[in-house]
Amino acid sequence: MESTWPVQDAKQRLSELLRKATEEGPQIVTKHGEELAVVIDIIRYRELLRVELAPDFKHALTHGSGSDEFSDVLDEIVAERAHDLPRDIDLVGRE
């Protein structure tokens, strides 16, 4: 459950704020009634980072990382795979 904490309360009751962030979910810290920051559990923070970084990783895989070494290795893998396909396979037992 999300709770709101004035900055002075957050300072004075930091341990409670951290416990609630871990056990209950995000805790919003306000200053003069305006939202200033949010305290979240470290696990949730890392999940958010993974989601944030995922598009860059996907882009690197699909468009190359800009690294010549990476591109060369990927080209070698594709070239090796191209020699393996297609294969004629007798599934019926004729020939």
C-alpha cells in the first residue's frame, strides 16, 4: 500500500519508512505538499532497471552493438549456420 510521508517525518522515522517500503510497497516523500521522491524495495528497483535496460539489449542483438568484434562473431555464427541448412532428410524411407 502506497503511503505519503512529509520529508520531516521521513527523516525522523527513516527505519519505519524503509520497513514499509519493503513490506507494503512504494512510499512517497513530499515537501510542502508536493511529491518529491519515492522509496521502493531494492528488488522492485532492480526489476525496474531490467525493464529499462531490456530495449537497449534487444536493440543491440537485432541491430548490432556497434562493436566490430561483436559483429564479426555474429557474422561467423550466421555463416556457419547457413552451411548447415537446408538438409535433405528422408522421412518416409524412400531412396
